[in-house]
Amino acid sequence: MKNILFLAFTTIVLASCSPSKSGNTSGFEIKGNLSNSKGETIYLEKLSRQGSMPMDSAVIDEKGDFMMNHYSPSIGFYRLRISESNFAMMVLDSAQKITVTADARNLGSTFKSEGSPDTKLFLEYSALAQTHKMRTDSLENVFRTAMITMKLDSIRADSLSKELQKPYDVMINQYSKIVAKKIKENAQSFASIMPIQQLRPEEYLDIYQALDKGLSEKYPNNEDIKSYHGMVQQAAMMVARTQAIKVGNEAPELILPMPNDKDLALSSLRGKIVLIDFWASWCAPCRKELPNVKRAYEKYKNKGFEILGVSLDKERDAWLEAISKEGLKWPQVSDLKFWQSEACQVYAVQSIPYTVLIDKEGKIIATDLRGADLDKKLAEILK
């Protein structure tokens, strides 16, 4: 499952801030020493939907020292910036007294901080992410180098890609477990909101919920945390729906209108092997995949195979035009509600094209089959 909900939450968090008008009333301060400074101005900015909002600034003196104490921050993500490409991230709260050191020429890579536990934790998460990126990048470089030096054709390139996918997945799983453990140990830290978005909710819902509980207890009136709580609740419902459409379970009923406005029920196709094909006229990957679906239909339609096309369109004319242009001969339905379609909710659809294969009794056989994999599965079932 893609973390759509939590990417959206980041936007909410970064949108809920405004400049302080009353000045510092909490005793908050940041002081630091930057080597290789040339008397630049350094800025404290709070992240917002628009990018960043200036909150305080100071001129770095000839010794590299500076101090900021005109702003009382609320918990959130900030950055110390010398230029747009030279900055360091921080997580700040009111009443903190923070000291920082860094090389003024490269704040991001040399930044060290004391006095802000969340900033220290954020830097630890960042170091983990950087190490993980170096490992995965090295694997991708192996693939690119092999493509160039061995002059691989598409078949051999695909074979190598599949082989490298195995160690890549191992790296992802190892990294996810390390991050999940660290978040669980720091379930009351605002800094944990960012790295948790790298975890798949269907595998780590308990970690999302632990962080939700910890932050809600620590910041009960914080609007950002309330938003995060809502996102976790939505994720929990989505995970529950995903569990409901596991292989072996009975496929949930769908009753949606066809182009003639008459309703068609999925259960009316019982007795056939049915492929539910989620697509949309506006989805380029869906349109690219349709020839494969058409070949499967023509090959197996007389052997007890049927397709139910479920469109996530929102414009009726575009939907009907695509059906006609692509020459789709199997039943098509849509409530024209885009991603808010009832079918999306019931089948926990996160991206398209997406398919669900159902047996003659209405049980789910497989999900997300495409191209050769779909043909292979149908050949196995419809001998």
C-alpha cells in the first residue's frame, strides 16, 4: 500500500504555522558557532505548505558565533538556513536552549545540535536513511553498469532486474525493521512523524498506532497531532479492507451502473472465472495494459472467463469514449466518483491498473496480475 495518507499528512503539518507576533515569551534561544563563516546572515524558518516561513535571523560574527532569541516556537519542523541549498533541519519546541555547531559552507552534512532531543533524534533518523540510500544506490549502479558493459537485451535485462530485486527487498525489509524499532522506542517524539512515512501501514500499523498514542498523550491539543490521529484511523480502515480481500476470501460484492445506467452486480457473474479490472480513461499505464487484457479475454472468453471493467473515471463522456476507442467488449461499470468510488473503498485500491481474479465460487484467487503473469494464471486455471 502506498503511503498516500501520510504524504498528505506531511502537507497538513507543514501548513499549520504562522509567524510569531508577540516575540519570545518562553526563554527559547539558539546559539551556535559556525566555522568558515564570512559574516553571513543565518535564518530560522518554520516549514509551511508554501515552502518555509522566516521566524528569526542573526548575523554571524567574525568568530563564527550567532544567537537567536526573538521567537517562541511551537513544536514542529524548522530549518537553519544560510542559502536555499545550504541548510540544516531541526525539530523545535518552546523554552529550549539550543547550541549548534557546523561548517558554514555545508550545514546539512556537518550540523550538530544540543538542547533539542527531537532534533538529535531527527539527525539519527537522517543518518540511517543516508546509509540505506547508499546501499540501495550501489545495487542500482550494478544494474546500470551491467546494462552498459554487457549490452543486455530486454529479456536479459528483465532477468537481471528480477535477480537484483531479491537483495533489494532484503535491504528494504532490514531498514524498515530498524526504523520501526527506533520509532517504537521514541513514540512520543515529534521527529518520528517523518520516518514513519517510509513504513508500509499494512505491515507496521501497530507502529503507526503506537506513535499516535504517544504523541496524542504528549500533545493532546496540538492540531498537527490531531490530523495525524485522523490519518492513522483512515489507515487502519484501509488495512482492514486490504485484509478482507486476501487470497482465499470471498470477493466483496460490487453493484455499480453500466453505460446504459442499469446496475450490474459482481455476483451475477458467479459461475465464471472473473477478472475485476480497475482502470480509468485518464490512466496512461491502464491504457498501455489494456492490449494485454484484451488478448487474455479473446483467448479465454469461450472457456468460462469474464472481465468486469471498473472505471475510476469522473467524466462520463471520457469513460464512454475510451471504451469505444479501445474496443472493450466485456462489461463495464462506474459510479464516476474518481478515487472516491465505492469500489475503491471496498477493494482498498491504492493505484491503477489493478486487478482481482475470482474463481467460479466467488473466492479471490490472485490480485494485481498483468501481462504474462495473467496469461500464465489463466492457463493454469482454465486448462
